[in-house]
Amino acid sequence: MTKEKLLLLDGNSLAYRAFFALPLLTNDSGIHTNAVYGFTTMLQRILEEEQPTKMLVAFDAGKTTFRHDTFTEYKGGRQKTPPELSEQFPYLRKLIDAYGIKRYELEMYEADDIIGTLAKEAATQDMDVIIVSGDRDLTQLATEQVTVYITKKGITEIEKNTPAFIEEKYGLTPLQIIDMKGLMGDASDNIPGVPGVGEKTAVKLLKEHGSVEALYEAMDTLKASKMKEKLVANEGQALMSKKLATIFTDAPIEVTFTELNYSGPNEEALIDVWQELGFKSLLEKSDFTIEEEERAPFDFDIVQEVQPEFLKDVMAIHVELEDEHYHTCRQLGIAFTDGTATKYVPFDVAVKSDILRRWLEDATKVKYMADSKASQAALNREGIHLAGVDFDLLLASYINNPALSGDDVATLAKELGYRDVQANESVYGKGAKRAVPDTDALAEHASRKAFAVWTLQPKLEELLRENEQYDLYKNLELPLAAILSEMESEGIKVNRATLEEMGQELNDKLVILEQAIYAEAGEAFNVNSPKQLGVILFDKLGLPVIKKTKTGYSTAADVLEKLKPEHAIIEHILMYRQLGKLQSTYIEGLLKEIHEQDSKVHTRFQQALTATGRLSSTDPNLQNIPIRLEEGRKIRQAFVPSQKDWILFSADYSQIELRVLAHMSEDPNLVEAFREGMDVHTRTAMDVFHVSAEEVDSNMRRAAKAVNFGIVYGISDYGLSQNLDITRKEAATFIDKYFASFPGVKRYMDDIVQDAKFNGFVTTILNRRRYLPDITSSNFNLRSFAERTAMNTPIQGSAADIIKKAMIDMDARLKKENMQAKLLLQVHDELIFEAPREELALLEKIVPEVMENAIELTVPLKVDFNYGATWYEAK
DNA sequence: TCTTTCACG
DNA sequence: ACGTACGTGAAAGAT
């Protein structure tokens, strides 16, 4: 029989802690949920770690307790419980019941007393006892059998108070904690103590005398001092305070230990509570099976022939695809609705219908869609050129709040309170069980999506107008989707043979390096395993440990760089890593993505994903093809134009983020630097180091460049010190000097954080928003992160606005000029085109012109360009 | 599925 | 006293 383990939780204290530690979350019905959420996450963790056999959550009952008989002002002057917290207690009780945990409260006693009484009793029955609270007072209950867990940093960390721990921390026994409070008092409980005595003095006195009573007995031996006077004058108060602080361990509790047996949650009840509270992440993480919500019945028809009268002037249409890989997956069918009648056409039927084809291509026929870029790309494959898209649910949701957007219609709809559409996962299944369902189920699913789009269109447009984001959505993101879809469908040609040849060479080098590493290590091991590599470097070879990760030794490149002088193996490992990365990600990875039919790769640009408004690129990611190191840069030799005698043409914005910063901050110094066409890093070095342009050496410029990066990222001395490998203090000096030279930037950074605190969000030049709920958090880390984000997002996001606008203008200009040149890729501050060589002269003229004039700033935008027979040469 | 590492702007 | 630079995606190993 294993030992019983009793877990006693201080319900009130933990709820308070969680409430103040977390931002005010609300569920769909507007109930605040942060305290319950925090309590739940903490409970989940403790249950997993401790595996208790018995549990109880104690609550305070009512306002008055026996302590008020001693001192009527006990807990007086306390702030009223915020209503946002009060409303959560019923849910907390429901939650605890669903977990199958005993709840208990007792008239006239506080939760502490219940816990103290049960802990004492349990210890006599030889149980292990763990108490969990946010209130340090409870540490007085610690004994060899009773450990008191006190939550720290809100609720994320736990301090385990054993008698030994308390001894080390204060030099006191757990029971002396009571004496300490008797002397120093406790403002939060309105316990007076002795005025002028704080923690330091109290601990000192108790180390000397042992207890409050012993201290007063020995009072005559103390030499006269202000302190002694205060002690003498407040003897009664000190003794009363000690009494108030003492947890009562003989409360008349009427529960048996059998009632406290814990055997796990009632899953069904717990799911219900979590759903009611809207704890999506917990529901997903748990392995509970969630029952489908009931949906209202829905009328739709499956048609095998498209009649012209089905197709109205304004419709919501949905192209149902097998999965998210819309360039390759099966297209299953098309649903369309006018809000009255909903029809589903299997895809093979749809493509054969000239009526439908003409309607899809007719720009005067208005279409509302869930994800127009995916649909357009999927239709492009059949030679259907979608036109007339007027609403895009995915993009509208993303602009409304970039943090929420999933890519499933059900998820997006649910965020707006619409539930009559199923999640893809529940229609198709997941993992190995994933399969396309029968036509009826498929048709219903697609039809419901079309209807959801129809229903949500007015709501979302209204929301966007309210926030003055309609223009951004309608005139930037929506037309951009069509352009991106063309870019993706066009694809970029990749020379398979070139990559294979490089792969062969890399392979030869990797084999040699691997052998050298084994020889230097004295054994063979998996160099790609950070764990095994850590053992070799730090245990076997005894190299100094510079940094640790949460799972072991760090073997990241910056760490290895520092170890280079220590051992010859390091250089080989770094080289192995570098070449291995090229081989696995860029040679093998890219080869897998080349389409057989056209020798091209067709990436997907995610337009509704990033928090800042940037695009991202997947399958393959063409926004991180190597360039910084020559070995990697050669990968770009495999990217070629799709036609003979064509070229690749690349144009990039110079210092766009710093120019945006100059524009937004209106810092005179920074503005001048750009207006004068100066090298901005050199200029920064001149101002920070107080030297002339000629005196700026490469080191100074390097440091200045790092500071400029830091400014854009939301500067911190720690980050800069890491980057430049200098001390934090030196980094702080750099930053101070920078802000002294660029006071406008300093003001901007301060203002933007204030704005974010006031509004709860930050915006870009085109009014893109990012909400920053953590900006008011009491958690230092969360708040600091939000503050840096507040500084960075307007910069990164506005740069994204600018290049997106340039893409739209460029598309129009290429059409106007009747050019064959095609835009293929966007890499954040760079556009890559392919074009016949004859168009080069015109490209050199119009690309910089269009890009530089995309959006007018108070400083000029500058564009550099290059071209060549491969992407490598277009540098 | 999560963690670590490393490629890009 | 707190402990990270901003934004991404892919591969490999560990779990």
C-alpha cells in the first residue's frame, strides 16, 4: 500500500492570485474567466506532478470570523473583491466539482484554518500533505510531513516551503513565521504588529529571543533605543497580532478523510465546464473526445447540371478542397448560395459547365468567398480565371484581428458567434483516419460554409468600417490575394540537375567531416542530436558549459563559436551543421517540391497568418533561401527563369524599416540622414561615438548597425549585449547615447507604449492593428514582451503595408505597359520578377519608380535592383 | 507532438 | 527582481 498523499488548496487565495496575474479574459457570453483559467492550469500541472490520492479545496465562508472577536478591524480597509472576480466564483465551484474534488467552507473560519486543521490531522495519520496557496502565512504549517507550496510570479511558478527551506530563507522555524508576523504585522490583513518593525528587524529579534513572548520577557536586558520604546509601547498589539496571524488547527471540521478521496475528473462534466468557459486550448490539449455541437438543420441541393437561373448577381461561393495544399490536392466541389437557395456541384461537373465557368470569370458577378486565394489557385489549375471577388472571410477576419484567425471556416465563424458549420477536422477526420466523406456529407459541409460566408459578410464589413480598416481590407488585402494567387500559380522554375549536383558535392564533404568529428570525439555518434553532441562536448571532452537549455546543454552556433579555441572538433561541427542544413532543407527539401509537369516550385504565401501583416511562405518556404554565406547562396543558382532568354530581376527596398521609423518618429536627425542619402549606420556611429564620418571604423559601424536593429526590435540592453557580445552595462550606455542623439526616436518609443496601454492595440501606416493584451500585465516578462512588440509592430507592419501596396501598383503598371514580365516572389522587402531580356530597360525604370512611390513618407524610399540568368546572379 | 537548431527579412 | 532582442518555416531528434 503506497502512502496517502493529501493535497489541500486555498481556493480564495489561488483565485485572487490567478485573477491579478492574468489579463482579463472573457468567454463568448462575456463572463470573465481569467481567474478560473489560471486556477485550472495550475491545478492541471499540480495534478500531473503530484498525483494526489486525496484532495480538498478550502474556501473562506462569509465576512466575519472568530478573529473579529479579537480585533474588529481584522482584514479591515480591504479593497472590495472586484466584480470581475466575484462573478467567477460560481464557475470555480462548478469546475472543482467537475474535477471530483471535495470543496469545503466553514462559518466563522477562514480557509487557512480548515487547511491547518486537516493538515495536522492528516500528519498524525501518516499521510504526506501538500498545501497550495498564494498566501505566505501558510508556511507556518510546514513540518517534515507537510510541505507548503506558495505560488510565485502570479501562478506560473511554485516555491516549495519545507522547514529546511524556511530555515535557509529566514533562519526561522515555520512556527516562528507567526512571531514574525506578530512583530511586523500584515498590511493586507490589517494586522498592526509593532510600528517601525519590518521583516529585517523581526527576523533579527526572533533569532535572538526565539518568540514574541520570550522577547518581552527579556525586554529589561535590551539597551535603551527608539526600537525598544516602540516594542514596549506596543506589547499588547504585538501579542494580539501574533494571535491573529496564528492559523487555528482545531477547527470543528466535519469531513472524513474518505470523503477526500480523489480518483480523477468526471470527463463529461469537465468538458461541459471548459466549453462553457471557452477554454479552447485546454480542450484541444486534453485527450477528451468532444461531442459535436448540434447544428440547425440546413437545406441544400446537390446538382448534376448547372442551370443559368441558379447563378445570381451576388452570391457566396465556396470551393471545397481536399486539404490545404491547394496547388496539388483534389478539388471536390463548389457550393453557392444567395441566402435563399444553396446548391452544391461536384467539381468534375462544375468544370464541364460553360455556364458556371463564364459566371466565375465574369467580374460583374459579385462573389463572397471564404479564402479567395486558395479558391482562385485551385480554379487556375483548370484554366478558370476567377473574377469579381468582393468579400473574403479569411482576410476580413485577419484584418479585424490578426491574432484570432485560423484558416477553417468553422473557427472563423465561431469567433463571430456563428456555429452552424462543421470543423474540417470533424468532417474529414484527422491523422491516419483522415478521408474524404461521401458526397452528401461533403455537399452539406461545403454548402454550410458558403452559407456561413453569406451570413458573416455584412457583420465583418461592419466591424471593419467601425475600426476604419475597410479600406485596408478592401483595397489592399483583397486585390493582393488575386495577385498572390497568380504568383503562386505561375511558380518559379528550379533546375533539378543543379541541385542534385550540389547535393552530391555536399554529401562528399559531409562524409569527410563526419569521419573527422568521430575521430576527434573518439567515438561515432549522431552529430545532429543536440543531446548526444552535448554529452560528447561537455561530459566526454570536458568543454566549458556556456549556456543551458531547459532540456540540457545548449549546442547552438553562438555557443560553439565561443568554444572554437577550446577544441578542433568545434569547427568541424559548425561546418557539418552548416552543410547539413543546406543538404536537408534546401537540396533535399526543395527537390521534393519541384512539380514534375513544369519543373517549378509553387509556394503558398500565407496572407492571414503573421501578427504584423507580413506574408509568410510555405511548401517550400521561398523567403528563407540562403544568401548570407557563399556556400548557401549558391542554392540560388538553381532558381532560373521559366523561358529561354528571360532573366530574373530582383528589386529591394534599402533600409525600409529605419525609413519607416524616421517617418513615424519624425526624429530630425534620422530624417535628415535619409534625406541627405547618408549611410544610416555610419551616421548612427558618428552620433553615438561623437566622431566624424571619416573616423567611423568598421567596428563602430558594426556596433551602430546592431543598435539600429535593436531599435527596430524594441530595444533592451540585454538583447543588444547578447548580439554584440558585450556587457549589459556597455549595451545600456550605447542605448543611452543613441537616444541622446535621436530624441525623436526616444519620444516615439515612449509614446507608442503609452498608446498601446491606452488603446490596447498598435497600428501601422495603413491602419493595420495588433492587439496587445499583455501590455498591462503585472507579469514583467509578458509586459516587457508586449512593450517591445508595441515598438516593433508599427515598424515591421508599416513596411509590410508599403510593399503590399507596391505589389498592387506594380501589377497594374505591368498590365498598363502590356509587359510579359511577371512578379514571382516577395521576400518582405524585395520583389522578384522574371521577364524577357527585351523588357529589362523598362523594368529598370518602372520597378524602382513604382516601389519608391507606393506610399509617400516624409523621407524618400530607395530601391536597389539587380538581374541575371539565375537568382544567384540577380544580386 | 514538442524542442532545438538554423535559414531568411 | 524580473530574464529576451522583432517576424517567420523546416528538419531532425527526443518524447
